[in-house]
Amino acid sequence: MDKNHHIWRIWVRTLHRWGVEDLVAAFLEAAGPLNIIGAQAIYIGQPILNGLVPDGHLTFLANMLEDDNQRDAFVGYIRDGEQP
């Protein structure tokens, strides 16, 4: 998780600022196979979305959605990680 820590911290702070961290964690846990479809949608939409998010975050997000272990670790980080 060390390489993920910096990006995850940015994401969790943003989710916390918007007040949706628990909703996102619950969705990631409940979505199951839909996470793969979400990852594919991110790959397809990358050319359009690249200007909206920091460089590399979309690829990192798609990879996290495809990997059950990373996704579970991120959900754990949302629930138990640092709060701003």
C-alpha cells in the first residue's frame, strides 16, 4: 500500500470534503462485478476525463477497481485511514 498511500490520501480527503466517503465505501463493497465494468468505462473515457483529474489517477483508479485486493484495501483505508 505504500505506493498507493499518497493517491489514496488525496482521494479520501476529497471524499471526506464532499461528505461521501461512507457512501463510496459501501458502493465499492456492494458493486461486486460491476467494478470491472466501471474500470472499463474509465479506460474508455480516459481521453475526455484526463483534463479533469490529476495525471495518472484514472489509470490508478481503473486498476484498483479491477483488483479485488486493492479495492478491499482502499475500502479499509476509507473506513480506517487518516482523516483530514
